[in-house]
Amino acid sequence: DNTDSLKVREECAVELLSKSTALLEDAKDKMDLDSNPEWTNEKIRIACRLLPDCVVPLFALLEMNGNLFATFGWGKRKRYTKKGAAALANFALSFRAFISSMRGALLCLPDDLDDKNLKAKEVAQDVGPFVESGYLPDAIAKDSIKNVIRGQGITRDRVVPFLDFVVITLDTFDVAEES
């Protein structure tokens, strides 16, 4: 039976990983992660939602599949000789670029509330309509803005080290060609 062989499994893995790499690169392009120096609160929200919804599960699957590939003899060092290892490495390196860009977005989160801080002004603009409508008194609005900014700083301080770990781990897929 030729339907379940190592070669067939490798071909399936290569096809799936190639499609996944293309989808990941397309998502990165659509989010405009690299070329946008000014991060909007909405883009930062999306980046923060991607962490539990996509980044952590993809990272876990990538690690698990990397171990499985190594079992089949398609380890990271086989990147230049085995199609499966190359496809996994390409996905891992695209994922690394995506994570590095997300990291850049999170580093834009403010430390504190000051007049020069554009993010603080954006948060204030988000809260502004509630103050103007009378639903939110001025003092509560100011406290809310401070809490949002403080929360963003705490998010940055907790998430960036994890993203650093992911990037360092994904760096191991960037194996130089042996001569």
C-alpha cells in the first residue's frame, strides 16, 4: 500500500506547511506590521488577541512538529537536504518575523501618561465621547485613562519576554548550510 509511506507523509507535510507559511505571510502583510511606525490602539488590541488565540497554539504545534520531524529524520540540520525540514524551517522563520513584528507593536505601548505620549492621547480620545455625553464624570475618565495606560505597560512587561523566548527558540531553525 503506497498511500501511507514516509515519502507520502513528507509530501503532505510540505504542502500543508507551504500553505500555512503563505497564509502567515499574508496575515503579516495585511496587518502591516513592519511598515507602520505609528501603532493604533486597534492594531495593538489585535496583536494582544493574537497571542492567546494564535501565537501560543502555533508555537506549541511548531515545537511538537519539530520534535516529530526530528523523529522521522527531518531535523533542523536537514533543512537543506530534506523537503519536510525545509518547509518546517520556512514556516518557523516566517513565524519568527511575524512574532518580531508583534513584539515591535507591544514595545510601542506607553510606560506612563504624559502629554507627549500619543497612545495616551488616543486612549483619551476613545474615552472622550463618554465624558462629553455625561455618562462618565471627568475625574473617573482621567482615572480610567491612567488605568488603561498602566494596564498596557503591564501587558508589555509580561508579554514581550515571552515573545523574546519564542523568537530565540525559532532562531534555532535558522541553521547555516553545512559545507
